[in-house]
Amino acid sequence: MRVQRRVSAVGTVMVCRQVVSLGRPYAGQTVTVHVSDSTITVDLDGQVRVIRRTTDVPVRNVKTNKPHGASHVV
């Protein structure tokens, strides 16, 4: 299954309740993640990272969330 995630400010994404560290240079970017039964593969600017999957939780969210905007200032 292929999903999208937005990299957090500290450089991590969460897929299937597993936190994957990508590094701060990728903060704010949207990445494509391929999830299989045993691995999580992340596509980063032409690089591919393969991480062993440590959970068996199914994918719940396919698309990434929009970045949070500033709340209205009064």
C-alpha cells in the first residue's frame, strides 16, 4: 500500500503507529511511503530508505494532513 505523510518539525513521520526518523532537513516535506507486511519504504528526493516494520497495525490514513495554519489572533 502506498501512503503520504508530512514530515514533522523534528524530522519524523508516523506510519501504522510506528515512528520513522528521517532527519530535520526533511521537516515540512510530504513524502511517499510504501507499506508492506515486513517493511516500510520511504522515497526521499530520489533516495530510498527501507525500514523494518515493528508493528502489525493496518494503515488507517492514506493521505497526509494539511499543514496547520495560524489561529486567528485577536
